[in-house]
Amino acid sequence: MAKKTAETKKPEVKKEMPKVEKKEEKKEETQIAVTPSKRFSDMVVTEFSDGFGNIEVTEFQKKLIQGYFVGVDIAIKEAEAKRKINNKTKDNPVICWSNVKMENLVKSIVAHTSVGLDMTQHAHIYAVLFYDFKIKKYDVNLLIGYKGASLIKIKYGLHVPDHIIVELVYNSDHFKPIKKSINNQIENYEFDIVDAFSRTEDNLKGAFYYHIFDDSPERNKLVIVTLDDIEKRKPKSQNISFYGGEKTVWKDNKPTDEKEVVIGWKAEMYYKTVYKMAYSKITIDSMLIDDSYRMIKEQEAKHVNSSGIQEEIKEKGNKTKLAMPTIEVKPSEVKEEEKSSTDGTLKFPEAND
């Protein structure tokens, strides 16, 4: 009987597949470019929170802060262009972000944005640069325009009118005030433009403003403003380009006996004067005063005490263009407490980085 030979099973050889190293696909991270204004906004919020505790800054306020960066950046560039050609200031340090006292600017921006002042809006707020001889850096002071001042009055006012009407009156207009009396409990007026095309600056004869209270019409107030009332509020050294008038003609860098007439913007300047009068009559409610309001008023007080600043406020406060002259603050004009203050070590990269 044939023997069955046992079949020897060959051991199974596992073929190892060559290891293929899988290259991890690196996902390219999409980096969102951060604009200088966004970096500036983040820096303002961070630095202010670190120095003054945990504060909440709204998204709207952050957008306003970015607008301040744009406005201040324009201020710096325009002031630097003027510095280079001015014999009195050309030896001063370069006007740039690294030479700005940032701590002071940060505090000021947070205060003004919390009130809602927008540097991108006409006549809200604008910047003026001061050179501090003591520490050889520049202060950026934020000065409030006539529209910005009215917003502050509305926000912090006591018994704020629901509407405020401001009008210039010309010779051809029909204007009849109806004052409050025993027979008339609501102060009012009649006003009609009879001939719209004869309302030229030469025919201006006055103005008025009217406060309206919807729920309490008996509190409505009409105030008549004469030309004398307006004229005495003009800046002492008025800017002819604003109000018009005659100016001396210069030739070969020397004044001559010739005069030229500048038309100016007399009606617009008169209107702004009356506008400011109308809102200045709103009383501030002491119960609404907060840290932002106090900081703004402190800065205004500082401006009053600074040499030359009042003329800048009067002359530049109504300009649409962001014109930013550089005003020098001499060491003798710096208070002792300001001499020991921070020298602005906070850094911020240039706008064109």
C-alpha cells in the first residue's frame, strides 16, 4: 500500500509592501491681512484695558477707532510736510507715529469714541499736533468741531429739545416772531422765503434758532440773533478765506500797497455761529456725567491754558478738510505734573508697513 507522503506546507511568506511615506498635505493657512487701522484699533483697546481695568468696547466703537487712525495718520503726514518747509520747525524731530505720545492719544480716543464722535464725519472732531520740547515728542490733541459739540450736548443734556431749527434771515424774507404772552402760550414764528435768488450775503440781516419740545410745546423757545450778536463771536484774528474781506497782495516775498478782495464763506460761517449758540444753551445733566465726559472736559481745559490753541480752535474748527498744523509747546509752558508724565514709549508701526 502506497504511503501517502505528507505534503509539507511551505510557510506563507507575507510580502511586506514597501512603506510609502505619506506626505502630509500641509494645509496652507489663509492669512487674513490685518490693516494698519485694525492693528491700531486692537492696540487701543488692549492698552487701555491694561491700564484702566477691564472695559467693554463695542463693535461700533472699534470702527470709530479705525477711523481715528485714518484721520490722525493724515494729520501726521500733513504736519510733517509743513515741518520740512517751515524754518521754525524744520530742525524738530520727524513727525511720525514713532514720535507720537501714544498713551495720551489712546486715552483721548477711547473717551471721544465712547461719546460717538466720528473723525470721518464733517465737523465732528479733528487733530492738531503739538511739539513737546521737554521730551521731544508730539502730542496729538483731538479738538471737537461744532457738530461734535452738539452731539455731546444731546448725549449729556438735561431737557434736550426734540428739534432745533437754525435759520439765517435775509432782507427779502418774511420773518415775524410770535412771542409767548397771556394770549399765546406757545412761542412761535412765521418764516417764508419770498425771493430765494436775492438771498445773497450782502442782504443778510440776522438769524434765529428755535427749540421745539414735542410733548411740552409751552416750553418752545425762539431766540432772535442780530448781526451784532454774530459779529462779536467772530475770532479776533479772523481768517479772511472764511469770512471774506480784503488782503494784502505780496510780490517777491514782500507786501505791497495793493489789496485783493476775497469772497469767503460768510453765510456758512454765520450759520455755524448761530448753530453753536443754539446747542450751547442746552444744560448738562450732572447725573449723566461719566469718565469719558470728564476726560473730554479736562482736555478742553488744557487747550484753554495752552498758548496759541484757542486761535487754532476758532480758525480750524469749522473746516471740512483735515488740516493739521503743528503747534510748539515750550518747556516754560509745561506744568510740573506734565513734565513727569509718560514719555510715550508705546510703539505703533507706520501706516505704510
